[in-house]
Amino acid sequence: MQALVFDIKRFAVHDGPGIRTTVFLKGCPLNCAWCHNPEGISPNVQTVIKTIRVDGKEFKEEEIIGNRLSVEQVLSEVLKEKVFMDSSEGGVTFSGGEPLMQPAFLKALLVACKKEGLHTAVDTSGYAKLSVVQDIAPYTDLFLYDLKLMDDQAHQFFTAVSNKLILDNLIYLLENRHPLRIRIPVIPEVNFNQENTTECLQFLAAHPGNIQGVDLLPYHNMANQKYLRFKKENSLSSLQSLPNSSLTKIREQFERAGFETKIGG
Amino acid sequence: MSGPDLKQKSVGNNYPISLMMTERIKQLRRESLEAVNSINAERALLITEFYSKHLAFGDSVPVQRAKSLQYILRNKSICINDKELIVGERGPAPKATPTYPEINVHSLQDLDILDTREKVWFSVDKETRKAYEELIIPFWKGRCNRDRVMESMSPEWLNAYQAGIFTEFMEQRAPGHTVAGYKLFQKGMLDILQDIKQSRSNIDPLNDPAAYDKLEELKAMEIAAHAIMDYAERHALKLEELAALEKDDQRRRELQQMAKICRRVPAHAPSNFHEVLQHYWFIHLGVITELNPWDSFNPGRLDQHLYPFYQAETADGSLNKEQAVEILQSFWIKFNNHPAPPKVGITAQESNTYTDFSLINHGGLTPDGKDAVNEMTFILLDVIEEMRLLQPSSMVQLSEKNPDAFIERAVRITKTGFGQPSIFNTDAIIQELLNQGKSLEDARNGGCSGCVEVGAFGTESYILTGYFNLPKILEVTLHDGFDPRTGKQIGLHTGKADSFSSFDSFLVAFKAQVEHFVRIKLAGSNLIEKIFMNHVPTPFLSLFIDDCVAKGMDYVGGGTRYNTNYLQGVGLGTITDSLTAISLHIFENKSISFSEFVKALENNFSGAEDLRYRLLYKTPKYGNDDDLADAHLAEVFDIYYRAVNGHVSPRGAQYRINLLPTTCHVYFGSVMHASPDGRKSGLPVSEGISPVQGADRQGPTSVLKSAAKIDHLHTGGTLLNQKFSPAFFENDDAIRKLGQLIRAYFKMNGHHIQFNVVDAETLRDAQKHPERHQGLIVRVAGYSDYFNDLGTDLQNEIILRTEHESI
């Protein structure tokens, strides 16, 4: 069994507890206007041309985005960091793209990681069949669950899919008291407004569960360069990055609702 | 002759000073920062007078040396700075720096260089220059130890030295590299005089052919012990004089109290907190006045030594924490008043800094193997953070048994971005010392000094002999033993580049060259050691390091319980990546012939940009946890380790290796063409065991994994530099993770790690506008320095070091 992986990042310190390795699986059913990993969207191998300058001379090279790797190959990369995971109660995080888009592989990897005693986290948009969520949940110690937009129409407009499935899956995990962190990318002109915050809080109040915290992720426009390389139109390219401090008010509201809340993840 | 407009460059006013500091300490700290580093001829004139008047004519050499120290301490001026609590300056004023013409007499040209150079500048006034011209140079020229050393070196040693294969530590400074142990803090001079008496009574002239030498050495030690007591008494008299004139009641009482302390120590064992610090400081001054030993002197495990005094006095109410902190801060400032003695030529290049490497240890284990972190450890860490001074250097020893709060406190200080404290692995240090044959208790009482060198504190003479340029030896191997820069055949004929049929046969040639140059270097070191034994013994230092007194033998003559000589390897990253490149492109892919490759290096890759592109971007690099790239690391280590280990010096020291550069990687790069890893001509080689600057692309955990593939436990210290942006330390969670990162590296037996916490933008701005960053201190390599005092190439290199952003 193989899956398409577009990056394995070591010393990831914002994707769950401790020192972690994050495995990025390629392919995503969403198409978020603010996506900072545009290379993760397509489920196919892609190539881009990179230019490197050495002593005034230009060298063009083809960069291949996406490697087909087996469970064993990914696991052996992940295990290289075991000493750091052990010292920090860290582990492995599967992200993307959307990791739930390659469910059989993800499950096999999660099982393999659990066998090695690793803490596992899945960073997901939640857009998958309920059966997929149910299938991997027993091997996932922590979900990093995106909650982007509460208004379904806006959700469809900005991400190309409805949020119904996402919210249903979240309700399932909350009702089963599965440990999770809620992650909210805060994007100017998209969800950086009081209505969305209020609706989020109402939703979470209506569905109590085992929420270990909320991460508010302020928009940054560092991916603009990536968009150029992928010849992908960036509809938000004119937006400025949000400073952490602009999210203080939102954080206070989540804290008042009883959630440990971090800005920047 | 006046210096350039850099006189105020060491002012640290840009950085906020905590409100915790008392007005007294603020004043002393400011005065220390503002004092101008200058050359002072007082000591040089006194020692010239002593020897030219034949004041010890006919005495044995150790006795002459002891009497010369006594002469200096009796006649040098006494300096008491306004409001200070710990007294004693090596020169007549803070940063007025003496010279040691008996070791190396500076020429008038040297003095001009010191007075005009931009970096590590020392002001030289007319009077000093005149004293040198008329009295000091005429007497010592041709008679100083440096002249003896250079005369004794073989032509092949001189050729290799000039080619930049190695440096020589004992050319301008004396051996030292040692640290105080428990005894120094528990005994007074009168106790040690008793020990000397006992030792003398044990000597058996009937059966011991060295009996007379021992008797003379003990006599010299006695004179030296009395000399420091007399010196303390001179301070007591001066303090009483000042007290009589003092109008402020509180200060008068202080001066009277300090006079009493100077009558108690160092003659008697210290009995309280203030006394123990003054006691150490007098001895420190004695060591750095007797000679100019490398790494000055060092109180070692200061939290362990001070804690019993602090505990007793705070329990009986005679001292509170605020008072203790103020005395400690006053003590700290004394170190900063004492820049390293001026270095010139290659010695200046290999260690281009005012820092004199007194590296204070905190934490670690007790002699019985328990967690040694105590309340004093945390107080000292507070002092380090608040004082923010270049000197003394500070480090923490981290054992598995130490609490997380300790390492997190230390990381929090490194976050403030002045490179201190550096972090060491106690459990590795102990194993390294045990591997060298130390007893478990002596190993647990040990630590690191200088940059990263392990030693058994209070019982070992561990002497650094010089840096060793591994990448340069590769260059010489590529040229069949010929050095293209000096145009001399300095190595063995091991074959022209095209004659090698396999990578293994090339490696055999490289190994032969390494062994060849190690033999030349160690032969030189053996002679130099004997020169010091015969001409420049150190009876004063010998009083404090066991078992010199008991054996009646000198510190430089094998009197200490353990004796080690180190040869410091430089450029491990550059040599590893160079071997990978040769193996891959010449022997595996056969994409270029060996002679064409060498030609491209000689031409600095001009017209060979394709090759350089492949070397930089298509060749595995050390530092990325890539087994292919790291494979040659073990080979180089093994070749170097086997070439050095096992040799024994005249005083019975084992030669061993460590891997650290100070600033020598810049000098070593400057004597080299382009190298096979893609480095261009003249640029620095890699430093310590850090990857080549910019070659690590997988983040810090990969660097640590690669670095852990070195057999640290068979070295006497390795140095790893990691640069983090301040953003990385943004919250408690991040600081905890850094602590855990360090613990993981130490679990893999890593010896040392240090953090540079500044963003590249700040550094670039400092380069452009040095005036805006006068107090900016950065971690260089085993020590911290003012960024403005670094050469441009070293500044560039620090900017280049990979930044591990927290994004």
C-alpha cells in the first residue's frame, strides 16, 4: 500500500503536544481561498520548475511535489525522531492536504505508529465520510479539527464544499468525547467577524465534548510565493497578514466559554 | 599614538537593566563597560627590573619564578574602586592590562597593531611605548620563552605552522586551562603551608633522585603562598587608609569590614560568604599575575562551593539574599574588568576576543552522584541574566537527575540573546572523564572550562596545544603533499590526484597525511612542554591543584593527579562534506576527473559553476540526519582520534582530541583554496561539530541526530552551535520544548549545545549601524562576544548560520 506524501516536517512544534513530526498527505477535497499549502490540494504528483543561482549562473531544476511512499517508508522516517518524541511526550501528526482522503493508508500508518508507542494526531478539515472518521478514531490520540466557517453558504463560497458533513463528524467526535483541539484559521474578510465567532461558540456550547483547547490561527500571506509557483490564482493575494494581537478579543471570548485558547497554534 | 574612534564601543546601554540592581552595582557595571582596554607596562617593568637586577641570582628556576611573583605583588599599585565590595585588580585600574614579556615580548610594531586595530583593540600610550623601547624590549628580545620555542621548532614544524596546518597555543601564552576544586574554597594559605611542611617531611633523598628538585619546588610554593598573603595585607592597609578619609559612615564601615576580610583571607580558610568570594578573587589574581595562562583561572562549580556558606549565614541571619546578590554582582564585575592579555599574529586570529574564558559551572551532580542544583544555582542564574556581561562566561551542567525548572530557567536566559549560559551534558562529561581514567568522584567534581573542554576540577592539568586544520590537510593531500599557498612540499608524497583508483585508496593517503602532521605537531608540543618545565614553572598555581603539593612537583611538570594534552580538531563539517563530494562525484558517478576537480578548486570554481552547483545542491550534506552524508564523519573522527590518542608527553600527559574552534575556523579558511564541498577560497571552514554554514536544511533535530553520530564520549569536548530566532522562545511551551530538545541530544551522549538567539535582520542592521548595537553580544564558538568586535567575515558567518524559524 502506498500514499502520496508531499512533505515530512521534523521538529514540528505547533501541530500538537511536544516535539512532533508532521506527515503531509497530498490531495484535498476542499479548495480554501486562503490555503497556505496549495501544493497539497491536487491528489496527483506535480512538478514545478525551480531556479537556483550559483555565482551568477542560473540553474533550472524540476521539483517533484509528491512521493509515493509505503507505510514502512513513512514509519521509518517518523521513527528517526523517536528520541525527541520520547523526551517531549511528542509524536506524529498527519496533515495535508486532507489526510482522510487516503483513509486505508492513514489507518494502516496510525496502527503502525500506535504499535511503536507513538502519540498520534490527525489534522483534518473533517470533510470525509463518517465511516472513515469512525474507522481511524480508535488509533488517533488527538484530532486537530478545523472549524472554518459556520455559515454554510459562505463555507461553500470560500472552500468549495458544504460544512454539513464536517459539523456532523465533529458532533460525532464530541458526543463520543474523543480528545480534540479546535483550530480556527482567522481570515480577514472571510471569518474575521463577530457573527462567526458567536456561532462557533453557540455550536460548541450545544455539543459539549472533550475539547482540550482552541487554536486561533491568524492569516499570513507567506504562501503568496507558492501560489505563483503553482500558477494557481490566489484570490486573497491582496490581503495583509493578521498580527497575533488582533485576535485577542476572539481569544477572550473562547476563554470565557471555558476553552484553553492559543493564538498561533 | 591614539586609537581609532572606537573607544566607547563596549557600552551596553542599549539593553534594559533590571531595576533589581542597586545603585552601587549600576555604577560599577557602567564603569566596567566604559573602561578602555589598554596595555599597562607596570608588570612588564617590574619583572624586567627583577631579572635585570639579578634579585634571585643563583636560585633554582622555581624559586626565581616565585620570587619574581613576590616582587611584582609587593611593588605593583593597589587599586580599590569606588564603592566596590570585592577588591583587587591585576593592573592599576579596570581593563589596564599587563603584559608578560618573559613569555612573549611585544615588538614596537606589535604595540602599534594593538593600538590601531579595529577589533579587540588595546590603547597604548606614549609612556608605555617608551618603556618598551628603552627597557623591556632590549632586555627580553631573544630571551623570552617565545624565542626559545621558535628556535627549538624543526623546519617541518615551522613550514606546517606557516601553512596553517595547526596553531600553537604556547607561543604567546602559558599553559593553564585549569579550574579550582573544593580544596581552594576550604583551605587558607596557612593550611596549605602546613601541607607543604608535611610534604617536605615525606621526601626521601636517600632513595628519591628527584628529592632536591622537590625541595626547591616546595620552597618556591612557600614563597608564592606568602606573596599572596602579603598582597592581601597591602589591600587591608589601603582599605584602612581609605576608611580614615571616608566621610560617608556606611561606606567607612564597609571599608573597615573589607580590611578585616583581607586580613582573614586568603591566609585562613574562608568563614563566610563575603570572605569566600574575596578569597577566590585574590587567588585568581595571583594565578593571572604569575603568568598569562590560557583561560585565566576559574572558580568552577561555584554554586556548590558557595551554597554551604550561604546556607549557614542565611540560617543564622547574618546575611540576606539581597546582600548576597550584591556581593556576587560585585564579584562578577571583577571578571569583566580583566580582558584576556593582548594577543597578536596567528594567536590573535585563533582566539580573537577580550574574553578570557573563565567559564563558571552551574548545576550537575554532587560527589555522591545526586542532583546538585540548589538555591544558589538559581541565584547565580539570576545574576548572569541581570549582569549581562561579556565576562565571566557561564554554563549549566545538565544531568538526567536535574529538574526541568533548572534547564528551563537556563533556556530563558539564552532567550535574551547574549549566548549565555551554554549547556553541557553532565552525564556525558562524567563518562568522558571516566574513559580517561579518572575516579568516579573526581569525575563528578569535574565539568567544562574554556570553551567546552572537560576536566577534573582541582586535580587535573589539561592543556590545549593548538588547533588542527583537517580540511587543509585534505587540500595538501589533493596536491601530493604540496601546499599551493606557501609553495612548499610540507606533507608526504602520497600521490597525485589522478593516481587514486578508488575512494579508499584516497582515504589511505589522507590518513597518512593526518598522521604525518599529528607527529610533527606533537613532537613540537613535547619540546615546548619541556621548555616550560625547565624555564617557566608555576609554583603559585601549583598550590591549588592536587597533588602538586603532596608530590612536590609543579603544575607544568606533572605534579597534578591527572595530566592531559588536547589537540583541537577544526572543520569537521567541511571535511565530511568534502569527502562525500569526492566519493560521489569522482569515484561513484565519475562525472569529473580528479585532476579537473582539483583544477576547479584552484580556480575558485571560476568557469566551473556547474560543478559548484552540483556540490552545493546535488550532494548530501552533514547535518541532515542523512546516513549517506554522515558516513564519512565516523571515518574522519576515527583517523584523527587514532592519530592523536595514545601519545604521551614528557610530563606524562596523554594526548587526546576535542572538537572546537574558538575563532580559528576563520583563520583556517583564510589559508585555503576552495574546498570540495563547494566552499569558496578564503572563506571560513565549519566551526566545532556544527554543519557547514547553511548546509543543514532539515531543522534542529536533524542537526542533533547527525552530530550525535560522533563518538562524543571519546573526546574531551565538542562544540555545537544552533541559531534560533527570538520568535522561537515566544512562550513557556516553546521554552519547555527547547529543554526537551536538549535532553534528547544529551540522551544520545551529545556533549554541549549553545544557542544564538538573534534574528538575521538584527545582525545585518548591526553590521550596517554598529553604533546602534553597541551592547549586542552573540554566541561565537564556545564563548560570547560583542558583535561589533568580530571581524566582518565572522559577522557574515554568524548571519549565515541557518536560522530555525518557528513557523
